[in-house]
Amino acid sequence: MVNFVAKYSIYVITLLFMIICSFLTDKFLTASNLVNILRQVTVYAVLAFGQAILLISGNLDLCAGSTCCLTGILALKAYLATGSMVVAILVGMVMGLVINTFSGLVIAQFNLPAFVATLGMQMAVRGLCYIVTGGSMISQTGPNWKTLGQGFVFDVIPISVIVMLIAAVILWVVGRKFYALGGSREAARACGINLKKYVILAYALSGLFIGLAGVLYTSRANCGVATGAQGYEGQGIAAAVIGGIGFAGGTGN
């Protein structure tokens, strides 16, 4: 019974809230409302995917919100320069990779607590957001920039939800490699696992998800602003933990 509650409680609670909300309003269980809810959570979900890899490996990232903001702004600038959404997405994800790889290197090489290192990165990256934008909102985005965050396939399926689901599948494949690192680092070291390498790799992969979340965020907002995505790192961590990832590392599904 205890194992059942631990494993399936989130589904029971979610179902309970859906039942309550369906009684409060007859519009809750409509297709349009459920699709709208999915659209609303895409950015948080992709951020949670990035945080999940770190939590599983026994780390965390307090810079995720600032990184989400900066990568989205840089992706928008790339789009304005090239007119290519593919290039914009690649720029956003690569910049997320670069920022988080740097955090991983600092943590792995200098044995700094992830809390301290990523908190410092949070302030540095947020400062870069102001430098890149000059403190002004980027409101001229072009006609197709909002397609990724606001568009639909066949006027039914949100493109952002498709991106979220693809990212979820990728997380399911790559995230499994980090359980040993988060479960017991001494045991992982005894098994011959290069801890520094996997810490850096965990941050690098997390950065790809956060960069993608940044592109989704800026596309959905249809603008770039230096104050964007503030506090989103907490939303991502909370979503991952509520979704079943153990905060202490090494557990989750």
C-alpha cells in the first residue's frame, strides 16, 4: 500500500482535482480548455525536463530562469538576422548548452556546491539579458516568430505541445544514464564512473532543454524582454519533484 501511494499518488491527486474542477465549471473538461492547459504548461514542462536530469544526478540549477530568458532573446535575434526558425532554435539550444556546460565545469572542477555556483550564474546571466537587449523590449519579431509558441497543426494540435512531447521522449531516453550518479557518488566512483564527466554532461544536456524552453517562452510571448522568466527555475524544480523526481537525487520515473 505504501509503495502504491508513493508511486501513484500524483495521478490520484490530479484525477481528484480534475473531478472537482469539472463540478465547478462545465467548461473545464472541454477539448478547447484542455488544449489550452497543455499550451500553458509547455515552457514549464520543458524546463522541468532540464531540471529533472540535474535532480536525478544529485544537482540543481538556480540559473534556469535567467538562461531561459537569455536563450530566448538570442534565438529571437538570430531569427531577425536570418529569418530561419531552425537557426533560431539551434542558437537557443546551443547557448543553453554553453551556459550550463560552464556551470557544470565550475561545479565539477572546483567542487563548488551547485546551489552556490548556479546562484552566481543566475545573476551573471540576468545581467547579460540587460546588456543584449539594452534594457528595452524587443517587440518587432517578424510575422512567423510566434508560430512555434502559438501556432497549431491542422488548426487543432498546438505546435508547442508537439515539441514538449518530443522533448519528453528524449528525456526518457537520456535521463536514465544519471541515476547512479545521484544515488551514491561513492558507489558510482567505485564502479569506475567518471563523476566530473557526468556532472558536466548532466548540465550540458539540461542546458539543451532549457535553451529550447527559452525559444518556446519568447515565441509564446512574441517578444524579448530582459525581465522575462523570473522565478521559472523554481517552477521547473517544483514541477519535476511533483512529477516524481526525488529531490535528493537518484530516484524518480
